[in-house]
Amino acid sequence: MGGGFEFTQICMKDSRSLTREDVNNVLQTAENSPHEKIIITHGTYTMPDTARFLSANLKRKDQTIILTGSMIPIQGFAPSDGPFHLGYAIAQLEYLKPGIYVAMNGKVFSPDEVVKIISEGRFTSIFEKGV
């Protein structure tokens, strides 16, 4: 990847509490970023919605943006899947073409296909059998 990293905090709240203004702030932050490769950590409940919103509204087409998160919140020393998903997103960022993606469960999804199956605690594609 080369170069350094820049961290920007937009908001810290449960994704079920995100407002239209919050999602617009995510959009504007990406739109105004000097970076072409961006990872957004996001609550999993509305992650597909934000991915679709970015895909529909982001004017820039030179960026690779991956949304990722954690099905098991990081609390103290309890095990969480968050570090795995973040590491996977970082690894995938190097190989994906510009666009919007969701990286969860060791897979990369497009905004048009991604769905969270709450009862199973996983993300999948609407195109996979048995969804």
C-alpha cells in the first residue's frame, strides 16, 4: 500500500441510530478526501444501506471504498471478529478496482448484492443459494 494512514472519526453510534445527516457526512468525507483507498468501519445493522447510499451518490469514481465492521462488538477482552474483518478489508483494498464494497465474513460484496442475515450472524449475497 505504501504511504501513511489517516484516521477520521465521523460519528460513534449504533448504526441503527444513524441519521440522514450522519450518512451524508460519510458521503461528504469520502467525496472530499484526498485519498483513493478508504476503509469505513461501520455498524453491521445498516452497513448495506450506507454502501448502497454511497454507491448511488458518490460522484467520484476514482476511489476504492470498503465498509467493514464487527458482528461481535469489541468490549474489553472479549473475543471479537472485528480485527479479522478489518485485516481482511485492508488486504482486499490493494486488489479491488475503484468502487464501493462491503467486506465481511472473508468475502467481498457489492452494495447491490449484500445482505445481513441477522438470525445467522453473517453477511451473504442475495445471489447465493439458500439465502
